[in-house]
Amino acid sequence: VSAAYQAAMVRLGLLVASRVRDLFSRSKTPDDRTVREALRVVGGARAELRTLTVAYYRLHRALHTGFTVAKPGAPASPGDSVPLDVLRRDFASMLPPPREGFAQYVVPAGGGQSVILDPDVEAFTEQDFRDAEEVAFADALQNLTGKGVTARERKVAELRRRFAARVGGASLDSLIAEIEEKSDRKAGAVAGRVAANAGRQSIDSAVRRDRRALGYVRLSRTGTPCGFCAMLISRGAVYSSASSASVASGNGRREKGEDYHDDCQCYSEPVYSRSQYDSSDLYSLNRKYAREWPGVTNGLSGKAALSAWRKHVRKNNPELF
């Protein structure tokens, strides 16, 4: 279930990134119309992923605890229950079509089992959704207009001023095209992150309200995280909320739920018991990094510890650098 959800989140993020990159590539200097269309694409994907995340969280919680939460706007009463098969079908129906060559998520048989709805846990609220959209809109607007476009124009102007006389012609055009292509890719990466964060924000809000959640671990979908993400992964099941499991560094501090850098393949997963963390293969990288961290950073702290850890990660993952 977790693998299917994370694959869907990444796929939706990549689709958004591709569409926004194409939008920006059609214009030398993206105008208001381009940005509005990009925001529309991002907003549509966020709504889709938010709905998928609710279905995923309800099923994931049920499988690990035997209890689930009500749908948004449909509070549960004491004694209410829902068949596990219904939760599975709801989740499967929300998944986007798989990429070519990849298997479709298969809904396992539930055997007629039902799970109890916790009446005192309101995991998802409309206010949380509205707050998340405000943060997302501001993030996307700032990065798709403002500093993103300004930086692109400044770099092109600087190229023309410094190198036109010496390079000129096709060579200068090639350099400018390279800058514009990088800018287009950046716009796509921003859009993909903001879209995928709809799921991350929804889970963050849910777990902060969920008395059954023990904590969170940070996971890497690729298994080859950057040095800073690897440090967060090494901390294991020590977090009380998804936001504390995903504090970004190096790209500026973000709002809660916006703590993933562009092109980041990490996510936060709720943990409901220590045995779940200790026994699941899903957390094997967390356990591995937790064992390695003390030796790598022995006698170090702060930036020095992080620097040593990054060197360790680079040494063991040379293909990333």
C-alpha cells in the first residue's frame, strides 16, 4: 500500500513537472498567462493527490492498527465500522494509471473483515486544506514568477553584456538557450514539488491529530538520498510529526508541509509501534544509517558532523555526485 501510494505521488509530481516545463519552454519570458496556467495545473494535481492521500491514510492506519478515521466532513459515531475491502477499493480507485511497463496496484481480498472508526479523531479538516493551499500558492507564485524569472533574465542579460563581443552568433545563442532550458527545468521542479506536497501536507496534518501514531520516519523512495536527507533518515523513528521528519536545509527553511527540496524523492511515513519500525524492510535504510552515524560523526557536531556525513554518503553513492 505504501509503495503504491508513494509511486502515485511521484508519478503525479513528474507529470506536473513535465507539463509546467513545457509551458515555460514556449515563452522566452513567461508572462502572467503562462504562470496562471501553471498554477491551474498544480492546483488540479494537488486536489487529486489530496483525495488520494485521505484514502491512503485511512487504509494504511487500518492495516497497522485495526482502526481507521472518518472521511472529511463525515464524523464517526461510537461503534461505527467500515469493511476493509471498502477502504482498499477506495484507495485503488484513486490511483492514477501506472507508467507503461509497471504493474497496476492489485487490491487484496479482505475476507469480510471490518475496522472500527475512531470517533474522537478528526484527521482531516477543511481548514487544514485551506491553510495548505495558501502556503502552496505563495510558494509556487514566488518561485514561478519573482525570483525565478528575474534570475533567468539577469543571467541572459549578463551573458549578452560580457560575452557578446567575444562569442556572438550561434555560440551566444547556445549559451542563452542553455540558461533558458535550466530555467524551464527549475519551473517544472518547483511545480512538481508543490503538487506532491499536497499529499505530504495532508499526512502531516492528519498525524498531528492522530493519537495512535507513535511518530514518523523519513524514507527515500530511491534508496540513494542526498547527504542531508540521509542524515534525517538516520534518525529513525524519533519524530512526533511529519514536519519534524522533513526539515529542509540548504534551500532555505520552508513552511510546514513545504519542507522538501525540488526533485526530492523523500517522504514521511507514519509509524504506529516500535515493532513496526524494527521489523519492516521498509525501514532498513533508516536502521543502516542509524548504525553508521555514530562512527562517522564521532567527536563532531553541527556543521562539522554534517560535512563528515555528507562525505560518507558521497563515498558510498558516487553515482549521485
